[in-house]
Amino acid sequence: MRIPARLVPDTLGGRVMLVLFVGLIVFHLGSLWLHQISTEATLGSTREEELAERLAAAKRSVAAVPPSERDRLAHALSSASLDLHWTLAPTVGGGGESSPRIEAVRARLHELVPDLGTEGLRLGYAAGDNGGTPHALLGALPLPDGSWLNFSAALFRPAAPEHATLASTTAMAVGVLLLGLVVVRWIGQPLRALSNAADRIGQPGGAARMPEEGPYEVRHAAQAFNQMQSRIERLIADRTQALAAVSHDLRTPIARLRLRAGFVEDEETARAIDADLDEMEAMIDATLAYLRGEVEAEEQRPADLVTMLGTLCDAATDAGGEVTLRAPPQARLLCRPLTLKRAFANLLDNAVKYGGGARVDVEDDGALLIVRIEDDGPGIPEDKFEAVFEPFRRLEASRNRGTGGSGLGLTIARRAVEQHGGTLTLANRGGGGLVATVRLPRPQA
């Protein structure tokens, strides 16, 4: 059943109050109902005890008088709720009726008044009760001389439960608990949606918009969240466009400088100028690659990681580096191949540049691919392991041609690995050098 929108408060606090009010009213009424049942059952038990005691007293009184006076005494002891009369033969035929309820009544009478003597007691229902709900109880008590004391009484309730009040209280507590769980889940649902949307910011696949619906507070939070995302997107887009434009426009003066360097007669100076221009172009390329990583959305497809690393190792060897690869025949992974290849290329380039060579080791345990790239370089101070992943951050600040680089290689590599749900960590080797460890989980089918 859906509550009309006009009856639902617009604020989150109003809705919580509505749920609590309605829930407490419902459970309170249920508690009162249980208490009423308990009270009626208790009164019924009192009537049972009174009936048993009156029957026991009537049996003793009637048996003590002469037979000629017994029926008159039985009528004198009768009341509106208990009709008594004495006969030589029982009015309840045979052995009486037998049913779970009749047996429960027999046991209850004996439990309340043991002196009643339920041996030979015949019990049954009034005529016409068998077809519906019985309302009158017929019975016959044997007297010592073989005559019978017959009675007719309103059928009383079963024994009252001993812990009815406790059951009522427990029902109320359980109801409040269930109501609290419902309220918490209801309140937490938009908060969970907001948290999930915030987690998706910066992930591949575009922005995650929050639906602007629900109570006023939730709508306002969703609007603020969406506006924040729009501002962040515009800021990143403007920055990316500006940097890309500047980086692209720098290629024109670099080309002119390279052309003019060709007219320099001093060959040593010309080579120095060309090297500086090469370094500038490398920095521009790295910056553009870093910026492209923020806006590119390469499609995922299966690729062989061993083949990818083998191509990179062969290229590094051809360039003069000492690079070895130890890997299984293949290690297929659903990934963005160009993005991942750029990450491993940066790691190999650092290992060759600072360590003189690299040893690449690939492990495949089915659910996880582990790639370790080791070198024999000087390593990195442990307190700088995270600092080197910051954009444009280099531990070697000279930026000379021997070391080169723009400080974006490790930043691009870590971002690419994290986009695949993996991790990239650095550690110093015991015998000297650095090891970069990449862990890539295989997506579950």
C-alpha cells in the first residue's frame, strides 16, 4: 500500500516522526490487545476455581442429606451460572464425551480442587453445541450411594498463560526494535547512495549523478553534490584544456629553436641546444600523457600481459638497457591495454635509467597477477616512497639530461594500475636497488 504523497511530510525529520508515531500506535494497540486477552484469561481461571469449589461443596452437601431432600437442596444451591439437580441416573449418557478440551477441563477441575473426586466424572456439551462453538458444559458427579449430582455451567476458558504481561512487554520491545531497523534503513538509503556516488567520482565511466528526489534534506544534498561535481568537472576540463593548449603551443617555438640551432656553427653548442629541446619535448609529451589520462576512457578488452611486457623489454634492450623477463607462457587479463602498457613502460624506463637495467618477474596465481620490476640502482629513502608518486615530484631535482624526466612517470603508472583495481608499491631490495611491485586482480565473471 502506497501512502499518498500529500500525506507524507516533506522533511526527513517529519518522515521519521511519522514512522515512529504510526509504528508506536500500532504496537501499543497490539500490546493492549495482548493485555486484554491476559486479563480475560485470568478472570476465566478465577471462574474455573470458583466452579470447582462450588461443585465440591454441593457434592458434599447433597450427599449428606436424605435422598428425598437432595433434589430440593440441589436446586437451592443453583445459581444463574450453575444449574444443579439430583437424579438416580446421570443425565450425561455413557462415559461422557471425550475431546482434548473436555480432558483439559477434567484435569483443571482436579488440579484446582482435589477433593472434588473426578473419578467417574462425566462431562459433555449441551445439545446443539457440537455443530458450532460450545458454550455450555454438562456434567454428572457420582455420589457414594450411586446417585448422581448433575450440573450445567457456562463453558469457561482454558488456563491463563502465566507470562502474558511479559509477552506483551516483549512484543512491544520487538516491535520498537523492528521499527528502529526500518527507520535506520530508510534514512540510510539516500546516504548510502550519496556515498556510492562519491566513490565513483574520478573513476572511469563518467560522473555519477545523484537523483534529486526524496525529502527536502536529501534533495538539497543531492543538488549540492551534483553542482559540486559539475564545478569539479568544469575546473578539470578548463585546466586540462589550458595546459594542453600551452603544451601544444610550445611545440611551435621549440621547432623554430631547433631550426635555428641548425645554423649554429659550434657543433658542441648545437648538440647542447638540441638536447635541451629534446628534454623540453619529452616533458611536454609526459604532461600531455598525464592530462590525457584524466579524460581518456579506453575500452577494456582481453590482453596478454606477458606479450605486452615482452615487447617493452625488447624495446628497452634495443635501446641499450640490460633487461630480462621471467614469466609464464601467457597471462591474460581484461584491461585497458594502452593505459597499462604506458604504466609498465614508465616503470621499466625508471629502472633502466636509474639502475642500469631491469629484471621483470611475472607471477600468476589465477585470481591475481603480480609483476615485479627490480633494478640495481641506489634505491629511494623509505620516507619518500609516497612522495615520488606526486605529480611533477622528483627526488633528483637537477632535471639534467642524464636523468631527464618530468616527475610524472610514477604518477601515471600508479593511476593506471589503480584504474584496474590494482596497487603499485615500491620497496628497497636487501642487496641494493629498488623493486616496484604491481598487483592486478582478475575481474570476477
